[in-house]
Amino acid sequence: MTPEPFAHTLGRMVRLSLGGAVALGFARFAYALILPAMRADLGWSFTLAGALNAANAAGYLVGALAATRVAGRLGLPLTFAGGMVLTALALLLTALVGAPAAVLTLRLAAGVGGALVFVSGGSLAALAVRAHPARSALLLGVFYGGAGLGILLSALGLPPLLAAGDWRAAWAGLGAASLLALGVAWPALRGEGGVGGAARSSAPAPLAPLGWALAAYACFGVGYIAYMTFVVAFLRSVGEEHLVTVFWAVLGLAVIVSPAVWGRPATVLPGARAMGVQLLTLAVGATLPLLSTHPAALLLSGLLFGGSFLAVVTFTTVLTRRVLPEGAWGAGIAAFTVVFAAGQTLGPLLTGALSDTAGGLRLGLGASAAVLGLGAVLAWRQPGAAG
């Protein structure tokens, strides 16, 4: 069989990347933009606000645990499409409710859908790049970088609605955009490379060879989501509300271009050294706002964080392909997704509780930076292949 041309594989990655735009850019990260308006209207504490995003992460954990079994029954393409539909409907319905229990339920559903999209999409991407091993890190970076597109579109589209205090319209707009994204992604789920026996199942595999990287990724889940949930609230708390749109756009653009920055290090550095450097960069980015609230420091924080956090996610697939046999790739991706989901379930709860104390958001974000630093140390110990 003739390998798929690189241009076709790249196009497939671009279309599949819209799954990340919906699952992460819209369903999770846009919450940080909408949260201040919802808190003002509904009188939420930071602890409740964190709990609601933790519900999204808990749903993501449930979806990650179920994704391999669901994909085994439905196939990866239908799992991807079903996850997109579930996420879109959850976002649309959030516009219609306001009670914490209802919002929590819908955030949970959006998390389940997002995990189905991310695990199945990651498996489809890993299979699609087999014909281009030298460019696999770049291609996978394009897929995972879709979250940056979602962040950028949120930064451009939501502020006019939120300026008028219309957080309900913001959720409705995200839901509608998610359904449109599914329509654009659909051709990537059809034809050669979209379905097939290899794409439908994943063999059981020992995951011990990935142990240090899995531990580091759990720290990443705790640390990154705390920053992404509360950094906008922090900007507002230090009087930099006018910077929010630019900050979020810079962060989103940095995610989009990150494959070009991290593609080669992810390929040539041994073990999980690339992940260690990425996590250290994130820790620095999370620390900068605590050292200075000058606009330049805040924008640099967004640049460093946006340019690195999805690179960590991309690298887990690179490492899985490097360490495990092909039949176990799906299991490896699912394992990373599970520990990530567990970590990010804890992150908003921890940071929200700390932010409600006398230390405020500074204490919460400081804890985020510390956990990311710990993750960098753990990643450095990961070997590159099974012994």
C-alpha cells in the first residue's frame, strides 16, 4: 500500500486538531474567560468556581477510563464524532442553566465528551503519522495544537459578549462553534487511515516503562489546570483587566506555533528530557506573574505557558510510540489521559481553596508553579525505552 503523502497527512492532522479546539479550547479553557462574569452574576466563591472546573476534569477522567472500551466497540472515528457531539450539547445547555448542580452536571458531561475526543483523536493521529516517522513530532504537534486555535478563537469571539455581561450567549456560541468544527473534521474520519482494524482496538500492555513520565504528567495535570483556570481572575485582581483579551490571544497563538519550537527537541532528546524542559518552562511561566504584574511580564508568562503546555501533551504520544509496541499505543495514550485527568481534577479544587484564603490567588498560582517544577524533576528520570 502506498503511504499517504505528507500533505494529506498534514491536512488530516489539521482537521483532527479541531477536536482539541472543542475538547480543550472551548469546553475547558474558555471557562476561565467566562468565569468572572458568571461569578459576578451568580455570586460564586473561588472554591465553587474551582469545583465546577474540577467536575469537568472528573468527567474527563471518566471518559478516559471508558475511551478504550468505547473505541473497541464503535471504532475510533465514531468515538471521536460522538465525543464532539456530547461536548457541543453540554456547552449549548450550559447557556440555559445557572444552578451550581446543573452547571456541574454539564461540566462533567463536557469532560466525558472531551476525553473521548482526545483519546480517540490521539490514537488516530498516532496511526496516521506512521508513514512519516521523521516528522511525527511535528504532525502530532499540529493535532494537539488545535487547543490553541480554540483558545485564540475564544479570545477573539467571547469578550464582546462578556463585556455586556452575557455569559449565556458565550456558552451558546461555543456550542454552535463546536458543531461547526465537527463538520469540518468529519472528512478526516473517513477513508484510508480513518478506520480499520488497527484503529479499533489496543492490546493490553505493561505500562511500567512509562512510570516516571506518568508521575510527571500527573503533576502537569495538577499544575497546568490551576493556572489556566484562575490566571484571568488573577489579571483582573491586579488591575490588568484590559490585558485579558491580548493575554489570551498571545497564549493561544503560542500554542499554535509550539510544534515548530518543540518538534526537534521532542525527537532528539533522550527519555523524557523534552518533557522535563517543557515542565520547567511552564513553572517559570506560572511564576512570572507572582514576581511582577508589569504587562510585559504578564504577556511573557502567557507566551511561555502557551508555548509549552500542549507540547507536554504532544510529547506523551511521542514517548508512547517510542517506548511501547504499536499494538499498545492506544493503551499508553489512554493511561496518560487517565493520570492527567486525575491530576487536573485535584488542581482546581486545591487552587480554588488556597485562593479563598488570606494568600489569595497568589498562593494558589504559587502552588501551581511548585507542582509543575516537581513534574520537571520526575520527567528527567524517565528512560527512553523499556529495559
